[in-house]
Amino acid sequence: MFALADCNNFYASCEKVFNPSIGLRPVVVLSNNDGCVIARSAEAKRLGIPMGAPAFKIEEMIRKYDIAVFSSNFELYGDMSQRVMNILSRFTPDLEIYSIDEAFLSLTGFEHLNLIDYGHKIRETLKQGTGIAVGVGIAPTKTLAKAANVYAKKNGSGVWFVYEKTDIDKLLRWLPISDVWGIGRKHSSRLENAGIKTAYDFVTKMSEEIVLKRMTITGVRTWKELKGIKCIPLEKFPPSKKSIATTRSFGHMVENYDKLIESVTTFASSCASKLRASRLAAGQIMVFIHTNSFRKDLDQYAQNRVLTLPVPTSDSLELIQYAQKALKDIFKEGYQYKKAGVIVSALVNENKIQQDMFDRIDREKHKNLMNAMDEVTKRFGKNSIKIASQGLGKRTWHMNQQNLSKRYTTRWDEIIEVKI
DNA sequence: TCTGGGGTCCTAGGACCC
DNA sequence: TCTGGGGTCCTAGGACCC
């Protein structure tokens, strides 16, 4: 048996926990650059604000309904997520942290318990420990647990449990095909056109062969899981990463090559510290840049370049060198750039690096330098030490974040104040 | 004026090997 | 008229997730 615990409107809920005066005002959280809506409180959903709505298109609603608007504060959400996961780990020996706001719990061996009561206990403990509401779906497969979770949230019970065939069938008849975990926009619209409207239609009207042909092996897994056949195991230890990325849209469009170098340097440096934090090294680096594809009135250009490193590395200085070289290759004068990014791949464990016989870099020395940089950052905070080519002036390419809340749980100088 | 960021997996087709 | 068999690796594109 699996339970899926999924936080309700996670980012919006995090903001509400630390701003109780919001009360019943609707809350939305915006993406980086204050671009579009990435989280909505229940009240905001009720107003009909769609997920992904560009902020400038809902300005009038924001005024009209006195909506509380927040820039995304990932330091806060990340820390709250850890608190949630810590509490969840009390309820099972086998926890899979599936995303920032949800986790699968193996409940195998817990069948003697009343699992509905157990689900409620999880909910209450989390609410008390973090202030965040969570929905719990319990079922024999992960895909069914997901489905039960959707139902628990929609019907307001908070916990839903299915095991008997009649209960599973009832759930599948209710579940819209587009809400099935693993069936996205493309497949659901194709299926709907073919008269497959619910999960029940999907498992009863379609054969395994047809599903395989149209939706590949992943579709078959979903199909079987909905029938109660376990295909997707719990992953207690997440497999190590295959790529790491830092990409950003700019607050203002950038034409200037030097400013673009500053941004790409910053992104490469960020990838390097992420690599070191995971004890990984990258064998490849990709840099991409592109113009604003929404601006049909402007000339468009998009390009990327992949470079292979002679020896896998997590060294900021080295990755920056290659990133700058890649950028130089693809940069074209005369365009207004809106977004750039660095993606490192071909990742290997840092102690399994294949050396190069003709390597001229003193890697030991560089490693010590990186350790020193990481220590300074740890003690004095992000951006307390930078590579000069990241730029020392005003970061004109930097993103807009006008409604950023404080990092209440991770910075002493931003700790919550209670006024009596 | 303003439209996010970070990931994974699968398949087909081409290039290449012996 | 006839044109092998059995593989691997890489990449782009498409689908999905949060």
C-alpha cells in the first residue's frame, strides 16, 4: 500500500502561514520575474484565476478582489518542505520525496491499522507542526494513490482510501482522464476526442496493445497501475541527477554582450556550486540564449552550444571559461535577448573522475580555492564572494521581484516578528 | 510594458562497429 | 535475379512531472 501526501497550494500556504493577517484574502504566488501565477490559494482558485496566468493579465482582478501577491521565495518554500518531509518520515520507514510539496509513503505492513485514521493522523500532525494543510490518498499503486489524493482534495474529506475493486471502479469513473498521473495535455486531448473521458473509460475501452502503440511503455504502466497492478516502485533513494541547470528570464531585455557574459557567468557559477553541493562533476556544458518569443514585432534568434570538457569538473573558474567560450560562439549582435541559461550534464561522482594524461590544470589547488569560496558563502551568505566576471555593477539583466516575503525560517535577520 | 524554472523518460533514425 | 546479421551509441523531438 502507498499513501501520497500532497500539500495544498503549497507556495501560497507557506506565505499564509507567516502572514496570518491575510485571513481569507485570495493569495497568488508569481514565478521568477513576477511573470505568471504558479500557485493559488483556494480563494484565488475560486475566483477562476488560471494556473500560469501572466501577472499583467490579472492586474484588474488583483485590485478588485484585494488579492495578496507574492514573488516566489524558494528559500522559504525549500525549508518548509524539509519540515514537512521530516514529519512525514515519522509515519513510515520508507519515504519517497517526490517533489517539493509531496511524498509517497510505503504503508506495506501497516494493513492491520485503520488506514483512514492513519491518514487523518498524518494530516493533523502536519497541520500542527507546519501550519500547512495536506491531502492524503491511500491505494495499492502509486497512480491510484495519486487519484485518491485528487479525490480527497475535491470532496473535502482530506483523506481517501481505496482497496476493494468496487471502490477503485467508483474512483476511476469519477476521475477525468486529464487528472490521471502520467497523462498530460497532449494525450488527454487525443483520448477525449476518441471518447475516452475518464480513467474508467481508459482501462475498460482500451487494450494494452493500443495503449502501447499510442502512448509507449509509459502509457502501459499507467494503464496497469490504474487496474491495481503495481509497475512503479517506491524510490526511497533518489537516483543521482543527470543534469543540473540554472536558467533565467531577464527583468529587461539585454542587447549588450558584456551584460550577457555577466549573466552566463553567474549561471555557470551557480551550476558549479550546485555540482559541488551534490559531490558531482560535469563532463558537458551547454549554454543557450534566446530572444523574447512573445514579441512578434521583434527579430527572433535562439541558439545553443554544447561543449565537452577534457576532464569532468565542478570548478567554477573552469566551467565559467567554457560557458563564456560557448556564448562567444553563439552570440549574434543586434538582438534583444530575454533569456539565457547554463545546463551541465554527463555528471559523474566527484571521486570517480577519469583523469587526462595531458591535463595542465592544478586541480588540487583549484579544489582548495573552491572549498574556500564555499566556506565564505556558507558563513557570510549568497553573493558575499563572486567571480569578477559576474560583474560588480548593477545587474541590469537581473529579475524583478517586487513582492518578496522574508526568509523567516533560514535567516536570523529576517525572523518573524510578532507585535502585541 | 509585462508571459517561470528544473527535471525525467521513451522512441526513431542515423552513424558506426565487426 | 541477386544485395547479411547483429549490435551500440548518439541525438532530436515529443511526452510527461512538479
